[in-house]
Amino acid sequence: MIDGVKQKGHFWTTESKLAYVLLIPGTIFLLLFMFYPIFYVFLMSLFKTSKLGKIVEFIGLGNFKYLTKIRDFWDVLGRSFIWTGFAVLIKTLFGIVIALLLNVDYRGRKVYRTLLILPWASSVPISVMLWQWVYNADFGLLNQTLKLLHITQNPPFWLAYPIPAFFAAIWVDIWIGIPFMSLVFLAGLQAIPKDLYEAAVVDGVNAIQKFRFVTLPLLKNLIVIATLLSILWTFNDFNTIYILTKGGPINTTDILITFIYKYSFNFLRFGPAAAMAVITFVILLAISIIYSRFYFKSEE
Amino acid sequence: MIAVSLLVAASFLLFFNGGTKEKGKAAEKAEISIIWAEYDGLTPEFADQMKKGFEEKYPNATLTVISTPWNQVHDRLITSLGGDNPPDMSIIGTRWVLEFKDQLEPPEKWVSKATIDNIQPGAKEAVVDGVLYALPDAIGPRIMFYRTDLIDTPPVTFEDMLSIAQKVNNPPDIYGVGMSGKKYAELTEFVYYFYGAGGDFFETTSDGKLGKCTVNSPAGVKALTFMNDLVNKYKVTQPGVTNYTRDDTQDLMISGNLAMMMSGGFTGAILKKQNVSFGWAPSQMPYFKGSKPSSLLVTDSLAFFNTSKNKEMVGKFLDYFYSDEVQIPFQKLVGFPPVTKTAGKDPFFQTPVYKEMVKANAVAKGWPLMAEWSEATNTIWDAIGKVFLGKASPQDALDDAAKQIDTMRGM
């Protein structure tokens, strides 16, 4: 114990030396491939850039001011929040319900668990391409099914109009994200001691009360972490929108991340694109800080 | 312990020694790379054959073919140039030459005179300030494809096209005419109607430069109003047009659901390749009554980057690429008229589709050559989308687009 206290105060001990050496490759990797690009994007946001993204001239907040002149920018920003909020909410609700169902002991449970993981285990671009085909107005599975079942002979054009296209894209994001949420919640449910439920039964509580007073409080921390991760991923979900709609029709499914891509790689305006990336970074950082405060407060 | 250390040390020595030898071998080889556009009709085997043929001819060369869907070539190129890792060559839309001019190596210095002279003079469009910055690999005026089992005489004017479309329209089996309303790398289909109404995207200033945007001219409004009427008033196009790119519309033609569509020679190549069960034929692009016949001429080029470390070998590749050995099978697959004089004499290219394209060449005009064209295209696409979705009138949408384009260009 005394040795331990002594060692704690020393930066350069025999053990820590090895640790530092082992950390060097990872640190170099992080500095090169994570911190340097982030730093460069911050730099680009304050500079005029060439068509190939090279820094040309310092313009201060010029790129940020330029964003206010882009007519669609505020719509896209607002849509990014709606997209994220709606998708994360549905993923969380579905995730909890599916986890509760998979936590019940019944025959074939393992098969369902395996099937559940499939959307998460598949490559996202391939999944989205499959959904693109599902939504195809002429040859798609969804419209053919609606016709075959005589639900409608004039099924909607899912990706042709702004509102259906937006919700079609959200659904694909939800579909891909549900397995992660379900599995995290399932792991949480299985960690809840059974005797708590038995005690609750003795106290005469019904199923809803069991969920409200036992399950939910004990899942709270996991819900916080899972939704935080989901917010970060959903806000930055480029694949789904880019592959499915490319932001269309008339930019009505664009969110910040696809807009950044458009401005950088299609229009070669790397400065404003970097400014948008900085805004995205700040938004996500703020959300992460709020979440972590909430999480650590509840830990205390 | 000592034995293990020796073994590890020996392995390292062997590894580095071997590595040096390999490096030595690689140094003898000239490695060149190309971003290769996956044109409709082109098979992956063709690229393999081209690579094999070139490497057999020049055993000291290695050709890396970076196969890329045409719609993504621009993005890939920007990423590689921005990352200081450009390929030696790339297929580009000729209209991108202004964007990349500073990175391009004029090819004439490295390619034989015989090759340059064999390329059709009219196809050499990538000229800026008198310097040829890239060689054409594909030229194609747009033409019309129509179903001969449904239509006896192809339309001459857009007004004729409408009346034929109304006659043959029988949804959901047959739609009168195809229309794409989803953003694509190029501004189809608007440009067909716009040029057919005698429109030009920009005014030309007295010094020959592109001035203010004129997409909102009477010709532009006429074109977009007509397109919107086809979609929303007469309903002779496939429904949900904002969900269809040029490729999706082409799929409808191939599946037999369209009576007419305007496209490039590649559609003819695919219809032929798919051996479709219905009769079809090419014809000239329609134009509006009172206007002159017109068409869109699209040229793609093979660009050569000044960062290439093997310029001489790139020159040799270009000589090889423009030889009949490569050009004839390449142009046969993609369905474009040949860019070289000698390939143009091949009997394969004396068919109706090629004849129509040669005829259309005489009246066709290209895209405006300007650096901001990608962003301008995007803005016009938005205007078209708004009209199709009933969010703006053609006049308002195009006025707004023209204003945005002028602002973007600092006018």
C-alpha cells in the first residue's frame, strides 16, 4: 500500500516507462490521423482555401459569415436536429421494447437475437443500397408488396417527394441503429438482479410498475450512454442520406454532414465546408458535455 | 533467449534485405495509374484487357486502373488532388478542365504527333488560352431513342413529341416520354429542352467571356414550362420524376416502359447489348417550333497530371490508348462515335445510331466552360425540382437560380 502511494506520485517508474513506450504508436497514430485533420479543419474554417482545399489567406470569420448567406443552411441545420432527435427517440423506444422481449425466456430466443444483429452486422452502404431498391417506385419490394396485398394500386413514390423521402431515410437509419440499442439494453436487463423483481412481486406490483420502478432506474445509465452514442452517430450519418437520396429532392433531405460534403467535394468550397464542420463539432461536443455531466451527476 | 533474439534479428535482416531487392525491382518498373470511368456499356473485362495489352507492349510498365462510377469521378479526383496523391491520368468531363488547369500537363509534348493528328479536330475541346490540356476520349451528341413498335415516325419538334406521347401513353405499362428530375452529375434533361428552345446559359461579353446567367431567358422559361406540363399537366412521363436520375430513366426504357427518351449513344449500346424484345431506333433530338434544330454535345477527356513521375510512360499509354487496337473495342462498348479518324472508318460505326450522332454533331453545342459549373448545375437542378414539386413557377424558379448563380460568380 505504502509502495503504491509512493509509485502513484512518480511519473517515470519502471512500470510506467513500459506503458509510455507502448502508448507511443497509438499516440502517433491519433495525432496524425485524428488530431491533425481536426486541427487542419479548424484552420481551414478561418482561411480562404483553394479549389483543392489548400489554405490561401486568413479571413477570420469570413467563412462563418458566408454560411449565413447560404439560403438552405438554416433549414439544413434545423433538419439535422429533427433527424437526430426523431431517429434517436424511435431507436431508443424500439430498442427497449425489443430488449424486453428478448429478455423473456422462450424457445427460439437465440434465433431472434441472431436475426436482430443482422442489420448492425451488415455493411451500412450495402444495407442502404438494399433499401434503395426496396423503395424503388417501379420495381421495389415495398411497392410490389403493397400492390400484391391489394393495399393500394397506386403506392407512393417514397424518394420522389420531400416528406416521404425524409421519413424513408430516417427509417433506414432507425433500422440500422435498432440492433445496437437493443443489444445494449438487453445486456443491461440481464445485469439486473432477479431478486429485485421477486421482491417487487412480493410487494404486489404489476408488470408496468416493475418496469417503472425497477427496470428503468437500473437501465438509466445505459440509456444515457447508448443515446449519447446514437446521437453522435445519427447526427453524422452520411451514408444513409448520401446513398439513398443524395440530399434530394431539392435538398430537402440534406443534413449538415451531407451539406458539408456537397460544399467541399461538389462545389469545391472547402472554407465554408470547414466552417460547417466546426459548427458540427461544437454542437456534438456541447451535447457530449451535457450528457457526461448528467451521467456523472447521477453516478455520484 | 539469445537464440530467440538472434532469430528475430535474422528475420529483420532478411526482411529488410528482401525489401530492398523488391524495391530495386519496382524501381525498374514505371508505375502509372488512371482513374477510369465506368461508362454505361463498358465491361470490367475491357479495363483488364487494356491493362494486360499495355503491360505486354511495355513490360517495364505497370498500369493501375482505378475503376470509378462516372457519377463519382469528380469527387474521387478532388479527394486525391486535395490529398496530394493524384493519379497520373484520369478521365474527366471536359468542362472540368478549368477547375484542374493548374494541375494538368499539356499532353502534346509527350504523345506522338501521329496520335494527335489522328484525333478528330472537332473533338479537341479541352483548349484553354490556345493550349490543349487533355485529349478527348468520348464525344457524343445526344439523340432521341423511340420505340418503333409504338411509333411510326419519330417527332421532329417537341410539340410533335407531346402529341405522340399523348397517343402512346398507357401507364403503368408505357409512359410517353422519359424524364429525369433527380440531381445527376450533368443537367439532363433540362438542357435538351433549353437548347431546343434556342437558349444559352450565359450571355457572352464583348471580350468573349461568359457574362450574366441567362437561364431565366424566355427560352429557359419555355423549356421548363414545357417539361413541367409533360410531367404535371399532360402526365405523359413516368410519375415521381424527382426520383429518377438519367440512369433510372434509362432503366425504364430498357425494361420497355418508355416510348421515347433522349439520351446519349450509350443508351443505344445498352439496348443492343440487352437484346430488348421491342423494336427501337434512334432519331434526331426534337426542338421547339420556330427554333433551330439543336442537341447537347458532351465530351469527356483523358487528362494527364503534371505531378506524374512517369510522364514518358504516360505518353506511351496515350499512344496505346488512341490506337485502333483499343479505340475500336472501347467505342463499340460505350456507344460513342469514335474520336479517332482511323477508328471512324471501321464498318461497325456505319450503323443508324452512329449516323444519327454524326448528323446531330453538326447542330450540337456543349456545356459552358466555367470553373463554377458544378455549383451552377446544382442551383438549376434545385429550380427544376421546385417546379416539378409545385413549389415555384418556372419563371420565379429560374429568376432565382440566375440570381444565385450571378451572386456566386461575384456578379
